[in-house]
Amino acid sequence: MSSKKPTAGDYIDARCTRCRVITNHTIVAMVEDRPVRVQCNTCGGAHNYHAPKAEKPERVVKSRAAAAPKTPRAAKEARTARTKAAVLEQEQWLAASRDADPTRAVPYSMEGVYKVNNWINHPLFGFGLVVSVVPNKVEILFQDGKKLLRSNN
């Protein structure tokens, strides 16, 4: 290991914020005797210096039960609520789309004005039903779920 103090222009290993790995960098700015700004020699991105973190020793797992992540009750309930909401939206979509005519759908535009129960055709999300209208926004039910989109309402 060298006892030479780093200076601007020297090479140093650092965690690159763009590459998201430890790469070789050139020191751009120093404060006292520590680097504060570096430039990645791989991607060319300039950012604050992030020292490489020391590797953590691997933990030994004794049993399968110890390896299973323990989920807090609140997180489990929230996940269940999201799943139930997705199932309800899917059922609502199936019921609404049974009698729908895709040829009568209006092309979606942010400048458009929409009413509840209007069918729209979105270039990315596809065929959808306007569920609710709020100022400057419409909530549209697509096959993948509800989306809140901009409108001139």
C-alpha cells in the first residue's frame, strides 16, 4: 500500500452513481487531504466522491426457518388490500367491457374533455372506461387497472 496522499488528477477507486458499481475514477476536487469530487473513467460521469464500502462478511444461515424473511403484520395486510383492490378492478373491467364497442372509443388526448362512462382508446394503455372525473383529471379503468390521467375537465 502506498503512503502517498491523493491529489487532484490521481486515480482512485470509488462507487459510481451512474454505473452503480465500484470503478476507477479521476480525482477532480480535493478538500484538505480528502477527495470530494471525482469523474468516472468508465462512463465519464462526474459526481461527489463515494468511498467503496467494506464488504460485509457472509452470514451463516442455520435453518430454513431462520432464512425466511419475517413480514410485519401491517405490510402483509397492505399487500392483501392491494391484491383485493386489483381483483375488484379486474372484475369491474370484465363486467364493463362485456358490452363495450371498441370502435366507438374516442382517442385519448390530454386536451380532451371526458364524461363518466365514456370509452377511450389510449395509445399506451389501450381501451378504457372513464370511471370518474375530477378537475383537470380523469380516472380511467383499463384492463391493467385504474389510471389517473390529465384532461381539460
